[in-house]
Amino acid sequence: MTAKEAKIRVDFLRKNIEEHNRRYYVESAPSVSDFEFDLLLQELQALEKKFPELQSAASPTQRVGSDLSEGFTQVAHKFPMLSLGNTYSEDELREFDARIAKAFDEPYEYVCELKFDGASISLTYQNGVLQRAVTRGDGVQGDDVTANVRTIRAIPLQLQSGNFPKEFEMRGEILMPHSSFEKLNKEREEAGEMPFANPRNAASGTLKLLDSKEVAKRNLDNFVYYMLGDELHFSSHNESLEAAKSWGFKVSEHTQKCKNIDEVLAFIHRWDKDRKDLPFDTDGVVVKINSYAQQRALGYTAKTPRWAIAYKFKAEQARTKLLSVDFQVGRTGAITPVANLEPVRLAGTVVKRASLHNADQIALHDVRIGDMVFVEKVGEIIPKIVGVDISERISQVFDFQYITNCPECGTPLVRIEGEAKHFCPNENGCPPQIVGRIIHFVARKAMNIEGLGEETIELFYRKGLVKNVGDLYDLKKEEIAALDRMGEKSAENILQSLEESKKVPFARVLFALGIRYVGETIAKKLAEAFGTLDALQNATLENLLAVDEIGEQIAKSVLAFFAEEKNQLLLSKLREVGLCFVAEKKQQTSSKLEGLTFVITGTLSRPREDFKAVVDEHGGKVITAISGKTSYLLAGEKAGSKLEKAAKLGVKILDEQQFFDLIN
Ligand code: IVH
């Protein structure tokens, strides 16, 4: 590969990986498996190593991911929370062992542990009492979630007995067992809320709840796997785990000392099979050098210890029969082939349907009706077909024919260059597209109109009450109340919610319009950059491309949307109805705080975002970590470590009143 080709590939990988990161961390809706994601990341790492001139601080290889959120106090980790090097390959595991063998003339042994798939946590104990529980965050600082963690019964609040050090830290994983996960998702679905994609997201989402009573109801579990401290009196990792167990921590019973790499591999093979029977998720095995002296001798790279590695299992697969294929039409007209399968158990649930993605994927795997196929879970919720068991193919099965016309409206399908999917171009007449756009419009992250589920919208459409999102605002109470399963009360609620949607900020209205490629983030960027619908409508290709993160595809899609007369009509209707087409003023109104940095902590009378907006408005900057260079700490009630740190560093401390005095 030439340097020029490498650059193109590196740019492509970075963009792609960032998008997957966003889907995973921001939307909790990953579209690739961890395996595929790690392959992309590994490819990027390799290229950056081979072409060091392409390295960049902004590359996704440089970040460890962050789960920092508003609403929690951020605390610096005493020992940074590193990640582990990982591999899916046995050969690479043997290479890891060869590196270790080369480093020592003496024998060494490993400890193998399950790699728990949850949320990592740092637990600090002083004199045997749990002082603080902090999430991983960005590895350097995390969120203080002590109140929530105290509700987890597997975590001792006070150690019972034993010769524990005065101060030490336990690292472990917070897990949501399958039984709790299924119960929680059932409750969420019944309440009309989005189910969690997998137990890991459910565990980390639960840790970030602001109400610890709710956390207590969710039955989180915990295993610890790593002890840290300045005065540990052990000579090996295994000893520290044994001690932790005796002090009351939960250490997995499936932890095993191994004398050589073959024993390690045997442990891995066993658990790749047996993990299906565990009551929680594991995504691999962690292999650690047991002796502390040897760990110290091996040391660390910038981000990972050299004395440990994670072997990751490939996603669980199931084998079942492909019965038939349906074709679904999305709100953008995109066609998705969906396989109907003979029901099969996979990673804790029964799978009956799986995505076949597009015609290319079907051709790639040469999928035919009647085949035995392999199914895998992507992000653990939408299963997909990843291959065919050709050995089982019966000769009389026919070649698979992809449809040529829309299964819903009969319009001939089109395939746009560069797009993997077929599209139904009949956007104004194809029912699932029309209904899909309305469903998108009312969704919680868009206009958040309550009481309008998919079925209700379909009903409105079938009865001719609503043909586009503008019609929603013409609905009459009597019309709604007269429909099946509706009554006065539900009608009133819907109208009330429609009324309230008029206060939804411009960025979300823009997202709700369902312009292709304009997701939540892009909508925010556009709203911020242009400020008003008028300005956005008048924007040229150049204006759009000048906005951070807006590329040609998005820009062209925005232009195409506004160029259509029917969209113009819809927008004037929505404007008339009173939807918000002007972004909240984010412009700076003064430069009173120019050059000043603020850290905000503790409980204030309003959300932190509001104070941040005030600082922004006056030209100041809000940062998360406090240092000697910070100008002010705005401290609310119950401010913790940051207050202490500010005092120590001589940073000026303000309460709310003093903060406003400063501006006025
Ligand atoms: S040891 C310095 N052991 O895997 C080594 N980690 O990328 C510290 N994990 O963020 C980690 N099970 O959350 C270790 N038995 C185990 C683990 C484990 C799960 C997670 C941990 C960490 C990630 C490593």
C-alpha cells in the first residue's frame, strides 16, 4: 500500500469507527458486532503504526471511550483505569505468551478469568469502609456513582474481618444478570419505553440513574477482579483475589491458575462453550500473569498492561432453517430483506427473524430459501444472517430472486449508485414511507408527542385523517375520540402533547423532519450553524459544507429536501402552526467572561447545562477537570472532591449568587 492509499484508507476507517462509536455510546444502537468493530480499529492501529506520519491526536485509536455524564461529580482516578490489549486469535495469544517467555528465564504462571461484559467500576475502601465508587469515565476521571453502587448487594459496604490494607481500591465489573435484564426490558416495553439493547447497556444505564431507589430495584450484580493500593502485602494476583474473597467481595469461582498457554487455551475452549449456561454475559477470557514481581517487570504500554491480554469470543451463533424472506419498506423507502427463521435460541432469547441487509449481502452469502443458515446477534438485539451451511444444502432449492417492485405499493424499485439498498421512489404514495415519517416525527427524541404509537398513526392514516406530519396539528378531539380504542381522555392527551410540541427546540424539529442523513447530531450542528429555518433554507452547498461534520452527501440531501415544493408547503404549514424554527440564542451577548474558565460542581438550583449556557453567553468556557489554571469553581450544595481540590489549588470558589454578581 502506498502512503497515498494508506491516507485514504485511514480517513475512511476513522470516519467509520467514529460513526460506530457514536451509535454505540450515544445511541446505544450499534450496527456492527464488537468483532467487526475491533477489526476496523485493529486495521487502523496497524496502518497508523506503519505510516506514523498519518498519526493524529484526533484518531479514534487515541481514545479509551468516555462515559462521563452531567449530573454526577467527576472524580480523578488515583490509578488510571487502563484497558486491556485484546485479540480474537489463538495465534496472537500464543505470540503474547512467546513475548512473556522471552522476558523471563524463570517459570511463570497465568490466572485466567472470565471477561465480564458489564460496566467497570473502581471501589475505594478506607479502614474497611466503602468510600467511593467511580465509573471508568475516560480512564483518567469518572463519575462518582457511590450512592447507586451502595444499593448493589454483591458489593460490601463494610468489610467484615481480615487483614485488609488501610486504603485500597478494588476494580470490578457491574453486571445485570439475564433474569433482571429480561424483567426490566419487559417492564420498559409495557411502559412504552425503549428496551435496552443488551445487559451491558442496561448495567451502565442503571449506574447513571439519578435515583438510587430505582437502581436498587434492578438487581445489579458485581464481580471484582483487580486490587490496587500503595501498601498491598501480596506477592501475586491470585493471592489478592483470595484475600478479597475472604473480606467479603464476590470473586468469580471460575478463576483458574494455568501453568502454560495450552492450559489457558483449554480454559478458553471450555468457556466459549459453557458461557451459554452462565446467568450473565461474558465476552471473553482475561489472561493475567500471576506474580506481581513479574507483572512489574513486564510493565505497561501507554494504554495497556503488558502482563495481561483479553481473548474475546466471537459473537454467539445459532444454526437454523431459512423459511422465507419478507421485504420491509422503511420511512426513507429503503428496502430491507428480513428472513423468517425456524425459531432458535440464541444468547438467551428465541430468534425468529433476522436481517439480510440488502441484495449484495444475499448474493455474497448465496442465501437460498430452505438453507440452513448461521445467525448472529449484532449489538445483541437485531440478529443477522452471517452465512450458509452449504454442506446441508438440498439440491432442489432455488436461486434467490430479489424483488423488482415495492411490496407495498408496486412501484419499480431503484438502486442509487453508491447505495447498498434498493429504494421505492414513491415517497408520496407508499404507505409505510408516509406512516414511517410520521412515526419518526412524533418519536421521543424528535417532537416527543405522547399517545401516538405506531398502530394509532397507522389507524389515522387508514382513516384518511393524517397524510403528512402537518395534518397532525389539524386533528380534532371528536375525530380522535371516535376511533377504536380511543376515548375523550386519550384524545385530550394527544392534543395536549401536540400543543406542547410547539415548544420543542429547533434542532429537534429539524431532526423530526426526517431529512435523509440528518440525524440528531447533524440536526444540532445545522441548527447551531444557521440559527433559523430561513437561513438554512437559503444556504448554498458551500455554506453547508463549511459546517463541521457536514459532508457532500448530507449537504446535497439538505438541498434536495428544501428544493421540493411539497416540503416547502409542509414547512409553511408547520410554521403557521407555530413550531419552533429559530434556535435558542446561543450567541455570545457579552465578553464579560472572556478568557475565563469555569468548573461546575455540586447541586445547583438549576441544571448544570443552564449555567454552562450563561458562561457561554458571556464568552467564558466550562471545563470538567479542575487545575491551577481554572479561573473559578462554581460550587453548589454537597460539592465534593472538586471543592477540596479548588481550595488546595487556590482556585476562586463561587456560589450561585456570587456567580451572577460576577456577570452583573
Ligand atoms: S482486568 C489493568 N479482568 O475489560 C487490567 N478486566 O479492556 C484491568 N473486564 O475495562 C482490567 N472482566 O471493565 C479485568 N476479569 C477481568 C475483566 C475485566 C471484564 C473489563 C474491564 C476493562 C475491560 C478491559
